[in-house]
Amino acid sequence: MKFKYFVIALFLIAQSCSMSPKIGARNTGAETQKEQQRIRQYLLSKHVNGSIAVVKKDKVIFNEGIGLANRANGRANLPSTTFPIGSITKMMVATSILQLQEKGKLSTEDSVAAFIPNFPNGRRIKLIHLLNHTSGIEENLFFHGKSKDMLKGISVKYPAGKKWDYNDINYFVLGLVVEKASGEPLHTYIQRNIFDKASMTHSGFMTQNRPVTYTSKGYLKTGDYVLPVNLLNLAKLFGCGDIYSTALDLCLFDEALLSGKLLTERSLKEMLTPGSLSKYGEGVYINGNMVYSRGVVGGWETLHVFFKDHTVMAILLNVRDKNNNIHQLASDIKNIIQ
């Protein structure tokens, strides 16, 4: 019951603030400037490399790049620097599924077989099982072909609905379902129904047919060494990790989601309701007074989170460092702006 009120409160606060049109306004008050300086000093003390945005009640509290986007040419991280967001992509695919449910194109209770005939255990696996990672399927870890061929390597590991097992392949399949139900490519659907509606003008897709010139390079810190890390096979990221974005664009996504621009209150409640086997809802984790999604791909690590007090935060890092826990960074920044 408490969680139900949390979801409704988030939605009503967002509606009353009418945030999305005004999120570009930066708070320049004296107290906010002090908070910005404290956040900046904290990030520098942690040797963070990335871009961070914090929005509270439709005001941009912080939106800055820290450190280097590319160590080879010395290019600095900026607010406009783009980063692959990894599994945060899943939240946008889940949003797409729920939008299509609102339009009567599908139901999360539909079987996978209704959209992909001959899918392994497809009559028993429902879309909701894919959304909350209880489908029981697994992928071929050694796959190196084209995206559509990944279906051939899927096998059943557990009965549907019996065990929570986080696996990217669930959202790969959901990406195909979006295409079947909407009648258009997944990327086209997300561009029109999420990016455009949320004014996410610096977000796009990593595809083999149309490669993007990234403004950040991913690295892994090992001891005293910082080594460049290449991206994985992009075909395996379809639907589960193939979006790039900026910190502020992710905040815009959250604000649009909470304000009703992307989903109805009923759909938002469904997304933010954890399954019986985990704290995972549909594309997001629910933990106490916050909801978050995290992504790791190559040398990049990303986190976006919204709190009950309507603070929205995105942390995009291009140096993965075991000494910098991204959840701790978010917690410390939140404490600075209390």
C-alpha cells in the first residue's frame, strides 16, 4: 500500500509542477551556486570522468561535464557529451510496450507466441515475464551474427514466472515485439514516441548500419592504468543497450515519464510495481524512496534515478573505476542538495 501511494505521489507532484517545458531553466540562486560548487568539488575529489545532471522540481541544479571525454586528444567532458547508456535502454523499451498497451496493440499478459511464432516456450511466456526478467530464457553467449539471428540461439532455462534471472535477451525480444505491434522499426518508434515527445534532442542509437561518432571514449581503470575499452557487438545490444544520450536528456526522459507525457498514471504504476520475485519492475529497480536504472557497456557506466521528493539525477561515466561506486556517487550528491 505504501508503494502505491509513492507512485501516485510521484505522478501528482509531476503533474502539478508541469515540469517538462521548463526544465531548461537553470537555478542560479546563491544557495544553488553553493550546492553546485560543493558537487563540483566532490566530483573532482573522486577523480570522476563523465557528465552529471541534477534536476529538482523542474529546476536544473547541476549540469556539467567533469574530466576528459577522450584521453588521447584531451577533449573535455561537457554537458552535451554523449554516452552509451547501456541497460537504461530497457526502461525506454518498457515504456514503448506500455504505450502500445494503452493503444490496444498488445497486452502485457499476451504470450510471446502471439508475436513471434515458434518461440521457445512461447505460449507460456508472457510479455510481463520478459519485462520483469522471469521468462526463464537464456541466450547464446557466443553469438556474433546479426540481431535477427539471435532468436535461433535462445533456449529455456527455467519455467516462466518461477525465477528472477536478469538477462538482456528479454529486452531484445521485447524490441522485436515493439516492431511487430507497432509496424515500424524499434528505433523509429522510440524516436517518435519517446525522444521527440520528451525533447531528447541529443539522444540516438548505436547501429552498425549508421555508426555514431561518439563524443566520449570508454575506459577501464585498473590499478594505476586507464585503458581504452571497445564496444561489444552492437547486434547484441538491440532493445537492451543500444541507445546513447546525455545526462540532461535522461532527466528530460524522467520528467516526461512522471508528468504524463509518455504514460498514463495506470501505466506508470504498472512500470513501477516490483515483481513478486525481485525489486525489479518493468525496466527499473524500485528501492525504498527511489527508482533507478543502471547501465554498463564497454568502458561506460551510467545511472539515472528519481527520488520521492522529485529530485531527478543522471550520472554518465566514461571511466569505469572500482573505487567509484556509482550508487554511492548518487547518494553523496543527493545529500549535498538536501
